Amino acid sequence: MNLFLYLTIILLWGTTWIAMKNQVGVVPYDVSIIYRFATAAFILFFILLLKNARFRFSLKQHLSMATLGILLFCTNFAFFYRAAAYITSGLLAIIFSTSVIMIMLNNALFFKKKTTTRMLAGGTLGIMGLCLIFWPELENFSFNDATCIGILYGLVGTYCFSLANQLSTYCTKLSIPLLSSTFFGMLYGATFLTILCLVRGLEFTFDPSLPYVLSLLHLAIPGSVIGFLTYLTLIKRIGPERAVYATLFFPLVALTISTFYESFEWVWEDFAGFTLILIGNFLVMVKATTLAFIKRKLSFQGTTTSMTNTPAQ
């Protein structure tokens, strides 16, 4: 079940990178984010009605869901859209992958949880893999004011995402059903961003073109309703420390799609990077007992081979 959820979220969110391209243009990106999560919240509202779910929660529970919504469905995306205006998508993907390390740091700072060498090695290999894949973009990298602004926006957005991962675990401890926390989170996130847009005097325009509408629906339904429910379920089952490693695969799905639709050509750096990401995820997702068993098997086979090859005295 965990593997199914893991693969589902990789495929769902890996396709949102293409859809987001069609969201930038006529409509201000903050307004597009509001449309996305308001639509998703509207759909979840009717699902909750059909399930006869409860809508009444304590003040503490609502504050937790509001914080989750602001971090995961508001500031996370608002900062990332701004970062995309200054830096390349490849560099943005690498910055987003640092959420793996950020969650480890959050665990150490706020929850006093130790990070295993295996998880740290897996995260490092994954980030190295993404650096290899996007090496052509990194080769042309140079520090300037615009790049620094973009990196700062990207890091803030990523840290918001990492905090939201762990806050979702706290919402579970408060006995908030996953469907309810996702609905209220999206509602609070969209409301908070709406207030900010009104204060800034942004115009709530809409692009009726087919690419914009279809990409909006894709981002709202598979990307948000199904995607976030799947991801938050994964966090609930295996914890934010392991669930976040799925983010390392999102750019790979986007590149695969680009191979068919944009004639993207794979080179040796891409294959090497993909291999490093696979190894990193294997280290994190496979249980320590399984790794110990594999190590024992390899040691046993090595000993057997050595004994077989030893000449008779």
C-alpha cells in the first residue's frame, strides 16, 4: 500500500510542472493559486457532505489546520511562483529537493529526533542526482541580484513545505480526520491569500482559454484533491521524513513527459543522476532489517565464492 501511494504521488505531482506553465501569463500567479485551491476545497466540501463528516472542531484544531493551510496551500506556492520568475526550473527543482534535509533539521531542532546515517546518505545521493540531471543549467549559474532573490524565495517556499509536512502529523495527533484537515487547510490557505491579494490591490482576472482552464482543473483535481490526500496519507503512514523523498522523483517524471512532447534528449548525466536518486530512495524506503539481510546474503555469497576458489592443499 505504501509503495502504491508513493508511486501515485510521484506520477500525480510529476505532471503538475507542465500544467503550471499554462498558469503563468494573463492571470496573476497568486490569483491562479487561489483559483486552484478554492476549486479543490469546493470539491472536498461536497465529498465531506456525502460522507456526512463533521465540520465542527475545537479552536486548537482550527488553528492547527489554518497554520497547515497557510504553509502548504499558500506561502509554499506563492514563494515558488516568485522564485520561478528569477531562476531556472532545474535550479528550482534542486532547491525544492532540500526539503529532505530541512525535515531532518526540523526533527533535530523541534522534536529532538536523531537522523540516521542511512537517511542522510539517501537524501545526499538524491540531491547529487538532481544536480547531475540539471548540470547544464548549473554550469551557466552565476550569482547576481536576481538569482539571489530567486534562491531566497525558493528556500523560503521549501521551508514552508517542510514545516507543513510535520504539522500534518500534529493534526493527526489532534484526531483531525485527513479529509477534514485537507479541506480546511485549503480553505484557510485560499482565504489568507485572497486577503493578501485584496490588500495589494490585485485584480481577480480570469483566462477563459482552453489551456488555462484545463491546466487549472488538472492542478485542482489530480494535483490537489487527489495529490494532497495521497501525500498526506503517505505522511500519516510512513512519516514526513520518508514521504518527502518522493519529491526527488518529480523532476524525473517532468523530464520523461518532456522527452515525448518537447523532444528532450537524455545524456549520460541524466542516467547517472536517475541512478543516484534510485539508490537514495532505496536506502530510505527499504527497512533497515531488509538492508541487513541483503548485506548478510552478499557476505555469505562472497565467503562461499572465496571457499570455492581456494585451491585444495
